[in-house]
Amino acid sequence: MDTLVQLENVTKRYDSGVAPAVDDVSLAVEAGEAVAVMGPSGSGKSTLLNLIAGMDRPTSGAVRVGDERVDMLSETAVARFRRREVGMIFQFFNLLDDMTVMDNVLLPAQLAGTRAGAARARAGELLTALRIEHRRDAYPARLSGGERQRVAIARALINKPAVLLADEPTGAVDSATGDEIGALLLQLNAGGQTLILVTHNPDLAARYAHRVIEIADGRVASDRVLAAGGRLPASPLPPDRTLAAGSRPAVPPDGALQ
Amino acid sequence: MTAVFRAARGGLGGRRLQAIIICLVVLAATAASTLALGMLADAHSPFDRAFALQRGADVAATVNTSVATSAQLAATTRLAGVTAAAGPFAVTTITAQFATPGVPGSSSLTLQIAGRSSPGGPVDDLTLVAGHWPTGDNQIVISENAPGNMGSTFTVGSRRLTVVGVADSVTNTSQAWVRPAELTALAGRARVGQAQMLYRFADAGTSAAIAADVATVRAALPRGAVQSAASYLDVRQSEQSSIAPWVPFIIAFGVLALVISVLIVVNVVGGAVIAGTTRIGVLKSIGFTPAQVVASYVLLVAVPAVLGCVIGVLCGDLLAVPLLRQNAQIYQVGGLSVPVWVDVAVPLAVLALTAAGATPPALRAGRMSAVQAIATGRAPRPKHGYFAHRALARIASVPRAVTLGLAAPAARPARTLVTAAAVLFGAVAVTFGAGLAASLTRAYADISQSSLSVRVMALPPGAASSPSAPPGGRVTGLKPIAIGPGPGGPAALTAAQQRAVTAALGAQPGTLHYISEGQYELTPPGLTNGLNVEAYGGNAAWSGLALISGRWYSGADEADVNTLFLTDTGTSVGSTYTLSSGGHNVTVRIVGEVFKPGDNVDMYFSPATLAAVDPGAGVQLYDVSLTPGTNPQAYANAIYARLGASYVTSATQRNSGVFAAVDTLVTLLTLLIIAVAGLGVLNTVALQIRERAHDIGVFKSVGMTPRQTLAMILCSVAVVGLVAGIIAVPAGMFLHDGVVPTMAHAANSGIPASVVAAYFPWEVAALALAGLAIAIAGALGPASWAAGTRTAFALRAE
């Protein structure tokens, strides 16, 4: 498999004199992988995701996604890279309140200059596959948490990104909805979508990722490939930071999302 | 109260940009108002102030020194009612060869000179504008109204006087000054027989008082000693009437500046309340009463507003300096300044208006429920504009960033309206200012007869290049109007002289066309200030004067008049009027109204009509228009070389002082108002970015480029600017078309359509874009900042 995302000695420091948010991290993610980045609050996992998406720049080190040195791109080039290669899913959805479901989903395609007809067709497919087609004209305020996150996923997928980055995608929904979202992500990954998932929930990590990278104090504490059946291997971290094991559900058979 | 102060200070710290904007807006509005009102206050009384500053002469009496002795003249200074006196200063009128450095050749002119040992004194304290007072022989100081400049020379016989200084007398007591010894030397054998006595009187407020004062002086001197006495009231009258026209436009600009600043303050405080919702909730939850919340928000505005007011007054005073200096030159005073009451009243008024603007949104903050404010957790989302977003998102042919921007104003309709109003008033000022400047330029060209560049006159026989008695002085019939130096006007040219002049003008390269002129004064019953009649030989339209209505005269029984004539005589175009002089009665039909503002009652007709009124009156001078590129002074010198020493030729002197000062004022006020309106847009965009920081972060996270971000934000104000700009053009033109005739009316005149029609079609199109330009310029700063912000920073911003 090809390496899709590669970080080399990446450090991100917000303020001098304060410990870096990300400290000399090197890692590689292969195309088609589902990787969970785990760690306690403030460990630097969201910063890591922002660096991969080009939403922030490292203080030092190199960030590669595909053939692009993301950290070297201009603001314009990184925006173009993001709309082409990256789909972002946020904990609090980050939908635009004054736009309908359809307009939220269409936005990245419109910014990328995709033909209106093609964009609408793609958005329609995604909304159907995510079972929210009937809410296409609703405003986000009228949707449940699960529905909002599905809209966010549709928006993240509209430009067929190489990598889907999800920052605590189930953090703001109840557990049943969280399972639903997780299943969706698994389904996407099963179709070949590279997925990097940031979570502090070991159960989610164990159930929906093939590989778990643990971050502590900005550094990679462990990087483990899950055993078959989703069993998380023993953590090298002290007991209070050890992540509980979980089991992976079966991959849904539906491949419509690719 | 300490808590309120602390809360206000805390709020201020968190809203540095808003505080700076309030400060700048209030600063600009205060500066504009101070400037406008300062000029206005100054316009009311510049002559009186200048007159007091320079201890101007209430009466300048010309006395015959061969009739009155020095002792008798000195005794008049101690008469009852005389508070100060200066003189006797010997005076004479010279005819000199005039040469200017850098201009080939020379010409001849007459100049009234007084002998004074110093510019200062108890009366008529002269202001030296340039150079120095004569320190030796062959040096002369000229008045700013006299021809020539530093280095020019006047040759009288064997003496050559060089201009070493330029000075001004508030009542124009003389055209030039030399040391007393120089004057005696200039006079030579002719002996100076005249002197000037300058008096200030205890009671000089009215013409009657002045007449009584002059009678007292006359009575104290031998009969015939006082040849003439010039009252300051005549100068005052003409100076003050030239100021009235400027009042309407200064008021218009001042009101525009104040309205815009109030609108912006409303937006700034409204925005601060919206953005500070959580803070209001917290303040209330810890025990702030609604009144304290209101007070803390009013204080939030008060601190930068007071600062802006103070700096604004200083800026207004500083900006007024060059303008007042121009005025000081016009009124020939050393220094004028903005009155203190303006410096106090303007900031107080601006602060009161600012407080009035800040109070309604602050009251809204006071009424807000604490629980709701805290629970919201962030600025309440606008509930408007959804439809606009939805509708615009359907327009596939327009880039999405643009439609996103276009939908933004709908989110906060009230703020959009207030911003649009600010831009509208700014753009109105642009249209109004541009039109006003154009109208003033045209009016000045018309009034000053700018096309006439060179004047040719003849000297009385035997007057060539030697000290002379004043020319003119006909005793019967029409009285020639003083043209140039000295009392009385020039005598009519003989037929031979006229032939010589027209031959010289015809032969000289550079002549475009010329007219002959005869200017006389008549005192018909009913016109207390007299009637000036001007006879133009040739094409009257070449006089450069503009017609308000009707046409130029075409026969001996037709005449044109200025507006004041129609007003004072109750006539109108088409009426007839009978001129009587020396037993001759001539009835003319008024066929046109001439644009000639001011206090003079004027009538224009042909030389044939003039001859019918008074067979002794005739052509006194020729005014010449030159082909483009011809140097007037060089042309005047060349004509002089052709005609010889018995003629006077001069390049026409024009003092555009008042027009230039007003032009500068119009430009400054327009720029200030544009700046205020631009700051209003900047504030709106800054508020919008602040409130939508998170959305902008989301846009960026889904791939919006910096350029698209910039386009989105600029488009959010572009429509507002464009619409406001388009509305502003007719509004500005309406204001212009109302103010300009009012200004002319204040100058006792109607106005030609050519002066009011100040806008070319292409200008109208360009002016329509003024609102857009103001909006884009105001938005560019914050929009660029937002475009350049990192996505992660923007997402964290809330």
C-alpha cells in the first residue's frame, strides 16, 4: 500500500516557553487505513489533525499528504489542497446555521467550481446514502445531533477527498447515534476511504479503527495495529491512561458511500 | 461606580478595534465640524477681526499739504473723538516702466505710492506678507493687490525701484510704499503736494458717524485741505458681502459629517452589545443592575469618544491653519484662528450626539435577560437572511464566494441599513463636493472674466513716465469708474489712439480677440449706490461674462443688466429702462440678465448707447483675449513696445484667493467625510468578521481560499456601497442644485444654468461608483486580515 499521510519530526508550538502541543511526531498512514488518534484532553491530537489538514502550520518538521508538502503550501494552495484531498468532520458539526442541509453539503463543491449539476447529483447521492435526503431543505437547527453529523459527513465527502479527518465525530451525540456514526465511518473505510479519527474514547477507537496511535503530551506514546476482531493490545501507558478495550462491529455491507 | 468603570475598561480592552474606530470616527467628525464651523465663524467677521488686529483706519483722508501745514494736521490728531491717528504720509501717483524678472520687455503702469518709514504704527498696521520694509534707496514694498512680485522693478525717470517686500493694508490705503525720502526723490521738482492722514474715531459704527467725524476734521483744517476721505465701511461692505455666499455649503458639509458619525456610533455600540452578550450575562449574574450595565456600555463609548473629540478639535484647528492663512491673506491680516467657542461647542455637541447614538443599544443591553445571555454562550445568531442565502445559492453562474458575500447583509438588516446610510451620506458628500468645486471653478471663470488676459489703456497727455496727477476727473456727465490706481477713472481714448491700439492688437501675434470698454458710473434716482454702466465694443460675449437668461444686446436700444439691477429696480428681462444723464434720456430694453454677483448694480450696452447717454464718454480701454500658450506679461510688454510710452499695458491681475480657499475647504471636507464613511464600513465589516469568525473558519476548512474569503467579505459590502452610491448621486446633485443657487442668491445674483449644470454624464457614472469605492476601501483592511487568518485560528476564534 502507498503512504498517503506522512509526518516527519513535526513540532507545533503555540507559545514559546510553553511545552509544544505536538512534539517531534513522526508517523505514516497508508491509503485505505482507518487510524484512530487517541489521547486525553490537551494531548495534542486535534492539533495533529489540523496540521494534516493544513489548517495550521507546524513550527518545524514536514507534513506530506499524497505528493504535497502541506506545510510548504501557500494559504491559497493549501485551501485548494484541502478542498481536493481532505474531508473534515468536527465534534460540533460546524454546519452553517443559515444554510439548508443541501447548501451546506454543496458548499465545498461550489467553492471548488464543480459544475452545478454534477455537484447536486453527488450531494443527492450522498444524502440518500446517509439517509437524510428527506431533510435536504431543513436548516441545521431543526436537525438532531446524528442528522447534523451525517450532513457534516456528506459535506466532507462531496469532493471525494483522499483522506477523511474526523475530530471526535461522536463526541456531541448520544451513544446510539455515536454507534450509527461509527458504523458509517467503517462503511466508508471498507470502501477504501482513508480515515483518520481523533477520539478520546478507546471503545470507539477499538471498534472503528485498524490502528491506534496514542498521543500523550504531544508525543506518540504508542502506535499499534489492532489484532483481528478489534482487540486492543496492551497499552504501554500507566494504568490511569490505559484505554479500555472494545470490540469492532461488523462492517456494513452497503458500499454506496464510495 | 468603580465596578462600572472597571467593567467598561474590561469591555474596552476586549474591543480594541471598535474603540479605535469610535475614536477615529469621532475624531474625523469633530475635525470636520470644527473646521467647517471655524471657517463659518471666521467668515462672519474676518474683516472686523482683521480690522481690529491691524488697527485699521476708520478714515483715510487725502489732504493738500500746500493748504494745510504740518502743525495743523498734527492738531487734528488731538481733536475730540479721534482715538488714534497716523500720518501725514506723503502720497503720489507715479507712472512707471514695469518689468518682471523672467518676462522679456517692460510695460507702463500707474501706481499710487505712500511714503512711510515703517509698516507699524497706531493706525493701519501693515502686515508684511513677504520680504522686508525698505531699508535704503530704490526699494519699494507693494500691496498684494498691486501688479508685480518680489524682484519686479518700477522705473520712474532715472530711478529704478525694486520690490523688496509685499505688504497689506486692511483698508487698502495704498498700492505701494517707499521710505519718505524716496518719495520726495521720486517727486523731484514736481513736489509732493498730497499726504494721507489715517484716523481712528471713538464713534465710527455708521456712515453718519463717519461723516460727522470727517466734518470735524475738515472744520479743523483750512478750506480745501481735505481732498477726499475714504471710509472703512465701504471696504467692510464689499468684504462681508463676499463671505455670505459660502455659508450654505459649509452648513451642508457640517451636517453631513455629524449625521454619518452618529450613524456609525449607533452601529459600533450596537455591535459591541451583540458581541458582548455573554459578558452582559456575566455582569448581571454577579449583581450589575440594568442601569449599571447601560452605564458601562455608554462609558465604553465615552472613553474613545472623548479622546477622539480632543484630538479632533486639535486636527480641525490645525487643518484650519492653512485655510485661515489663505483667508488672512484675503483679508490682509497676519493671523486668524478658530474661535475658542467653536473649540468648546463642537466637541460638546459631538459628544452629546455620540451619547444619544450609544444609549438605545446600551438600553437593549440593560434589558437583556442574564440567563438567556449566558445560556446562549455566544453572540446570538442572526435569524434573518436565510432566504437570501437560499435564493443566492441557486445562482450557479456566480462564484459561490460572491453569493455568500451578497447574502451577508440580509443577516443583520438594521446594521446594513445604518451602514448603507453612512455610505450614502459619504457618497452624497462626494457628489456634492465634486459638483460644488466644478460650479465654483466655472463661476470664478465667469465672474473674473478669465478669458481677458491683457488690458491696454492710454495715459493722459503729458503724463508719460513721470509723477502725475490722477487721470480722469471729468466734471460733467458720467463719472468714469476707477480702474486700477488712484481716484477717478481713465479718460476716453481719442479716435487716433483707438486706431493705434486696434492696429497694434491686430498686428501682434497671440491676439485671439479683443473688446473695447467704457466703464462709467451713473446715479439714477432709486439706485442709491449708483449704477455702473459698461459699454463693450465688439462682441459682448467676448467679455467672458455669462448670461443667466436672455441674450446679449444687439442694438443701441438694448441693454443687459445683472441680477441686482433687476432686484433693485423691480424690472425683469423684457422691461424697458430710461437712463438720464446731463439732459440726455435714453430708453433701453433689457434683453438679458448677466451673472455678476456682488453689491454693484451693473448695466451693459453698446458704445453707441453710451454715446447717446453722454457724447463725451467713450472707449477707455481694450481687454484682450490671447491665443492659448501666449504669456500675458510678455504680450503686454510687446504691445507696449508697439504703442509707446503714452499707453499703459498690463497683464490682468486676478486674486482668486476666496475661490482658492473655498476650493481647498470643499476638498478637505469631502475627504474627511469620505474617511468617516469609510470608517463606518470598516466598523461594520470588523463586526461582521468578529461575529462570523467561526463561519469563516468553517468556510476555510472546506477549502475557501484567501482570495475567495476576500471576495466574500468585499461582496458583503459592495452591494450596500453600490446601491447607496447610486442613490447618493441624485441626492448629492439635488443638494448641489439647491445649495449653489442659494449661494448665488446670498451674493445678490441669480445663476447661469452653465454654472449649476456641473455634472457631465461620465462624471455622474463615476460618482455613482463613489459609494462602492468607499465601501471597498473601508472593507479592504479587515477583509484582508480575515482572508489571511489561519483556518485553525478562525475556528478557535469563538
